[in-house]
Amino acid sequence: MTREATIAEILELQGRLMRVSMRDHSRTMVDEGLTPVQFHLLVFLRDRASVPTAEAAEAMGLRPNIATGVVQRLVERGWIARDISPEDGRVRLLSLTPDGITLVDAAIEEAERGFIGHLSALSDAQVEQLHGILATILADGADERNA
């Protein structure tokens, strides 16, 4: 098989893996009535102390008016807090509430359990190989470019 054909197959397999992963996350989204965009925002905020709404919108590729609506629904559900920036009263800072953290943590744990289940099909040597491959791919900062 040529390198190009192998890469094409890797892309197809990676897409399938992403769909399986989304299915694992989808259980939480369906149970909680979350849209993918809402869930993505919650995950984005998980490891950040507070983020201006405009920054969150930009990071997620949303227009500010769309982000405002998404945020409002999550504030109403009690998963996001929206506070006024002490430095600039026009800026709203977003952060997860304790309930939001609990929700995201549960969804991530559920997805990780699903992924670990997939890894059980691999031998110890294959797990080590996968680790090395992923570490090599991400070592060039690819994860930072796509965050």
C-alpha cells in the first residue's frame, strides 16, 4: 500500500474513532439535553479559571451573538457563571459552576471508560506503540494548533 493510500485509510479510521468517541459523549449530552456546541463550551471552560465571552466564542469558532445565546442557556441551567470583569465592566467572564464541573467530569469519565474499553482489544505491545505514535504526533504542537 502506498503512503498516500495508508494515510487515507488512517483518516478514515480516525474519523470512525471520533464518531465512536462522540457516541460515548453523546450519552451525557442526550441525558442532559445539551447540544454539541453547549457541551464543547463546557469542556473548553473546564480547565480555565475564567474566560471572556469573546475569547470563548473565538476559540470555538462562533459568532459573538451565537455564543451569547449558548452561554445564556448554560447560565440558566446553572452550569456556567457569568461575571463582570473587575478590569473592564463591559467584559463578561465565564467559568464553570460546581454543577458544571461535575457534569463535564462525569462526561469525560464516561468517554474515557469507553476508550479504555476499545484499548482492551490491543496487546500490551500495541498499547505501547500507540502511546509512542500519539506522543510523536502531538510533540510538534499539533494539539495546541487545534485546541
